Amino acid sequence: MKRLFGNTSGLKANQIQSLENLYRRRIPDNFLITPELAADISRLSHEMRRQIGLLVNRRGRIAFVIVGSHHKIVIPDTSEYRTASGRLKGLRCIHTHLKKESLTNDDLNDLVFLRLDVMAAITITKDGLPYQVHASHILPTSKDGKPYQMLGPLNLNQLDIGCVELIQALESELSHAGSLYKTNQDKERALLVSVTTASRRSAMDSLEELKELAASSGIAVAGTVLQQRKRADSRFLLGPGKLQELTIQTLQKGATLLIFDQELNPSQIRSITDNIDLKIIDRTQLILDIFAQRAQTKEGKIQVELAQLKYLLPRLVTKNTAMSRLTGGIGGRGPGETKLEINRRRARDNIARLEKVLLNVKKQRKHQKAKRSKKGLPVISIIGYTNSGKSTLLNTLTKSNVLAESRLFATLDPSSRRLKFPKDTEVIITDTVGFIKDLPKDIMVAFRATLEELESADLLLHVIDISCPRFKDQIKSVERILSDLNLHNIPLIRVLNKQDLVDRETINRLNIDLDGTPISAINKSTLMPLIEKMENAIVAVHGLKFEIGKNSTKA
């Protein structure tokens, strides 16, 4: 395995051999670095006029030797040293500084973002001798807003600091803090992050929904972080200092990933995952993950796969596996450029193939629609925000047993049932995938074949969960999507669901303000006013269609 990293061009053969010989050295548990080893890398660094770094594991073995430039070293991929919840990396970094300077901001960022055991810099005299060692470690609890503590500067006779014992004590504190939050060891634990220019109320509402999405995906929420900014940072979305703070919070709370409420563009994903050794996903990926879990039919699975590939393709320019739930494992660095190019080509080929399959689905749907039109059965489509009670209403109206759960996107594949009204009018009633605020465009495109079913609807039932504090925003989101799909001209009844969870005065006011029909979808006895309204609407619509049909025949 290659363990010598960096640019070795211009180095002499004996210098390279000296670097490779460093792998044979071992550091006793109590020493940060031995004075002899510090002297050897200082001499080599002075001779080469380049910084030299060592990554040392807890057994005191040198795992990596890094050759840097005059000003810095670049830490290589250390994904094989995977950090567990509440644990540090298991590697300490010790490197030279050619000038008598303490740890730089880059050094401290690497310490925190990569969750290193210790970061240390050896300053060198003009004669190539080690002068002092500046070191720092992560703090389980921040002091003065800083997530790290400086050690030293240490002289060569002060390097016996009980190094491994110190690291284990720090980890024990971190693990203890994290264990206070842990409930289920098998679940992912996420810190939810929102970086927004919107109002605090709007941002908190969105974070609450992100919590529900995380729960729906089987992810435990370790905490939430909100940062309001005048404008988002184009590189990291949030500032580097805040990112540092988040890294410490994930350690303290035993979190295994960060979920951003805002969609991250490819360059932001690269910048964040290049700087932080932690799993990163955004809201869109979380929704895609839920869809992947829920899809049951062949068509639904194809639509989800297409949406995932379209999201993934532009992000395959990055050299990491930030697309955790799409590629099977987050947190590590990714394959080389050749492998990435192969992945890009495969993704494009799969997108083309799936789009052809969905074209066939569209043709089949048109054929089914034509057969239905011949039978003359009116179609009622149930729409609404996710988890508003659409499937429950379908079940109660038709005495069926479509999956209905109190979680976001419990229903993904559409379901159709026949319904006979009291006056013997027969209709087809269809449940659809739930809508959500800022529905990802890739989802919209992939599910267009399904959503186009709504075009043939004679009536839409917009189910609204009036017990949800965000129901007004949800109404706007649903109606915006209807407008985007050019469906806003289809007759629509607003169904005010979950009236059993709201006081009578509020129901009466909303009934007037929203021109809706209050119901409780779990209670059949509350549905009669809605059923009468539905039947009258269908009779009116079909009567009009019949008249139009007769007039066009006469002409």
C-alpha cells in the first residue's frame, strides 16, 4: 500500500529513501513524538525546503508520510480510519513548519474537520534543528467559543505528555456526551442544518418539516442548527467557523451525518466534504431516499431511480461519496477520475434507458385513459400535501386498505378504486403521491407520467390537514404545483381534514375562509357532506361535458 504522499519530484534518491525509512519508526504511547524523530524530520524538512508531515496511529506506528510545499502539507484520504459516533480519527498529525510559527488556521481546521486525535507543528531553527512543538486537540466542550485547546509550545524535553492516555480520556468524554443522546444504536443520527436568508419563523417551520422527513426515513435527529445570513456562502453555504462548530456538535451529540435543509450544489458538496470527514446529505437527497424506500411497483421504482440518477449525475464530478444514500456509503473519499468517468457514462446511459421505459409507461397510461373514457366513468383524484390524510380518506370512502401511515410519503405509488355515490353515480377515485414544499425538480420530471394522470381528472379533492400549524403554507405549495402542472382549471374541492383535532370555532372560521368541507377521514360519519358535494360536482361537470359533446356532434 502506498503510504508516501505529496510531490516528491526534485527530491534526491537518498532523501526519498530517508522518507520511506520513517515507516519503520515507532513512537511510545506516552510521547507525542520522540525528540529523535522530531530531529530527523526537521533535518529532512530543512534540507528539502518543504514541510514534512506524519500521520501516526494509536499504536505509535507511522501510517502516512506526507511531503508538502514550503508553506503547507495536504492530508491524504484517510477513509480507512473511519470515525465512529463520538470517536476521533485514531490518527495524530505531526508536521514541520519552516518558520517559527504556531499552528495555522488550516492546521486547526484540519484538526476539527477531520476529527484528528492531535494536530502538532514542529518549528525549525535556521540550522535545521527542532525548536518547539505547538500542539492542539479537540475539546469535548468548547471554551471561549473555540472547539480546541492549545498545548505548549513544548520544548523537546516536554514531549512525554501521556499522549495515548490523553486521547483516550478525550474520547471517553466525547463518548459520554454522545451517549446522553443515543436511543437506538442501529439508527443514523443526524444534525439538521438550515442556512437561510428567510425569516426565523419560516426557517424554523422548514426545519420542523425536515425533522419529520428524517423520522420518515428512519433517521434519529440529534439536534438542529439554524444560521441566518444576509447571503449564503457560495462555497460552504455557511461560514467555515460555523462548519467547525457543527463538527464539534456532531462529536458531542453522537451524530453520524449532517442534513442540510437547503439543496447543495455540486461545488458546495465538494467544498464541504473535502474539508469535513463526515457524512453530508441535503433535503433533496433525503426525499429521494424516502422515495427509494417507499416505491413498491415497477413503475415507481423506475421513477425513483431516474430521479436519483438525474440528481447524482452533476455531482459525480466530485471525488467523494457525498451521495451517501445513492451510492451506498457516505463519509469516505471517492474513486479516481477514470472511475468517475465510467460512473458518469453509466449514469447517462441508464437515464436514457429509463426515460425510454417511462415513455412506454406514458403510452400505456394514455391507452388506459382511452378505455376509461369509453366506459364514461368520471375520475376523482385526491391530492394534497404529504401526510395530510389522502390514503386514509380513500380507504374510508371505498372500504379499501391502501397503506396509510402517519409519516411523510407513506404512499408513493398511486392507487385507484371504484366508488358508487348514493344516487348510483359511479366514479373512479385515485390517490396520488403527496406534494411537498419545493418539490425537487428531478422528482417532478421523473413522476410526470404519474402526475399526468391528474390531467384526466374531472374533479380534484385537495385534502388539507388543518391540525398542522403550517397548513396555510402547505396549501400554497400544493396550489403552486397544480399551477406548474397546468391543472388549476380543473374543479377542486378543499377538504379540511382532521377536524377532530381542532376546536369548533376554528373549524367554522376555516370553513368560511377556505370555502372548504370539514371532515375526519378516519370517521365515516363525517363524510356525508363531502360525498354530496362530490356527487353534485361530478353531475355538474359531466352534464356540461355531455352538452358540449352533443353540440359538437350537431355541428
